[in-house]
Amino acid sequence: MRLVTSDVPALAVSGLSRFYGKRAAVNKLELRVEPGDLYGFLGPNGAGKTTAIRAILGLIARSEGTVEVFGERDLVRQRTEIGAMVETPTFNDWLSARRNLQIAAAYAGRGTAADIDEALERVGLGARAGERVRGYSLGMRQRLGIARALLGRPKLLVLDEPTNGLDPRGMREVRDLLVELVRRDGCTVFVSSHLLSEVEAMCNRVGILDRGELKAEGTMAQLIRQLGARTLIEVGVDDRPRALEVISRLEGARVEGDGDEGRILVALSGPEAADLNRVLVQGGVAVSSLVPRAGSLEELFLSVTSSEPGVA
Ligand code: ATP
């Protein structure tokens, strides 16, 4: 059991750049992932996520910048702490899942026979570990890729678009697995995605990359505040006219129209849902429900990323 001191980040990236010719695919990237985070590295296609991850892992040279993993700067020692899956994992299709992991463990010099079985169980492939990988679905392959990344029990998992190409059920399975790895196994997970809904559903912290630059980073609530984006809340009340009058007096709140089931749709930029609740109750209005409207992150994402394709 290793102790993690809270002031040492799991991953600290500072001034990381990667140029292709004169173009920066990643430009002065600053990231801080705390132990226990399920960190979503979000960005549109071509934003530079894969390049950043490759540079973080030392799979391609960094043009500039430093990377620390649990305070460690040495790449070889970092690798003992990191398990990674970059892009679609490939396997020897004619061999079983277990045999593939045995070969990977021998090649990487980490992962005992017990680790292999545990990793296969962990990703839900224990019962089918003896089957050839060629019969595996895409979702099973992704999970096997995660099992491979888990060999040697790394503290930090770095996964590049692990749900890419999966159907909704496969995506859900991978998402649930990542949440469990953080909650039950104490892993820290850094996961890239171009899907807002996915990041919103599983991550506690988010960094948004666009054209190689980090546009925003923080918890969902922090991002919304930082960027002055609006939170949309549907509020159910007993006295609608009175509620409208109270809301009109709250600075940073604006009625946007009707929500579902007779609720009022309110946009907040500054005040939070709790503030809205408080002023309504103080104003003599009974609040029956406060429902955050999905899509807050989407608004934010669209507001900070460019609509044109990346620099490719
Ligand atoms: P996606 O979600 O589509 O995989 P991404 O965010 O992972 O995108 P990258 O693959 O990192 O983006 O690409 C970022 C930019 O760097 C793109 O413009 C890409 O064309 C460019 N790029 C990546 N690799 C190279 C390379 N080897 N040579 C030249 N340019 C490259």
C-alpha cells in the first residue's frame, strides 16, 4: 500500500509543446490531475489530444515542457506508475486474451500471472479469457486493452478515447469500469474524449483542449463560473407570478421560458441553484423542484472551441 500525499499531483504537465514543422499540435499545455480524479481531456477531433497523450507518455519527443507523475520526472520510473492505452489496442487475434496479456506482461516486464487473472476479472472478461481474441467484439477488445493497461497495478491510467467506435452499451460498460477503477480500486484516471456527454457523465474534472491549447480546466461548476457560461435550471414553484417577480430581482438570473411540467427555465450566470432556491423561499415561494438542464457543458464546449476543423 502506497501513501499518496495530497499535495503531490498524480500528473503535472507544464509548458508542454509538440511542433510538427512550425505548427504546434500541442501548445504550452498545463495540466494538473489530482490523485483520485477521473479527469476528462476533452476536445474536438484534431484538437491535439492524442499528440498530447503521446508526448506525456514519452512515446513521441516533446518539443518543450515537463511532465511529473506522482512527483517523478524520470520517464523510466514514471512508467512503473502508469498504465496506458493509446488509440485502438491491437492484439494477436489467434491467441487467447490471457495469452495476449501473458505476452504483454513478459514484454513490459511487469504483471504476474495473478495480476493477469485479476485484470481480466476486473474488466469483466474472466469467463472468456481462454477464447481467441478474433471472436471478441470491439467493446471486449477495448476492455482487454484496459486490462493490459492495468498490468502491474499502475496508480495512474491514461486512456486515449477508450470508447471510440463502441455502441451505447459498450460505451456504458467502459464508463462504468472507469468509475469503478477510481472509486473501488483507488486508481487515478486520465481519459480523452471528443464526446461531451461522456465526459459529463463520468468525470469529476475536465480540461478542454482546442487547437493544441487548453481553453479551460476545472470541475464542471468551476468551468461554468470561469467562462461566465450559463447554468440552465428548471424550477418548479407553487406561485408562478410571484416566482417570476423574485427571479427578476436576482442579479445574474434570467427567465428563459418554460421548462418541462410547468417549470420555469432560468439561466444563471453567477448565482448558483442554491442561491435561486434561497431567494425564492425568502420571497415566499415554495420550490418543489430544481432540475439542472443537461447541456451546460455543451454550451461551454461550444463557446470555447472553434467551429473550424483543427490545424491538419
Ligand atoms: P482525434 O480526436 O481526431 O484523434 P486529436 O485531438 O487526438 O484528434 P491529434 O491526433 O493529436 O488530435 O492531432 C492534432 C494535430 O496534429 C492535427 O492537426 C494532426 O493533423 C497533427 N498531427 C498529428 N500527428 C502528426 C504528425 N505525425 N505529423 C504532422 N502532423 C501531425
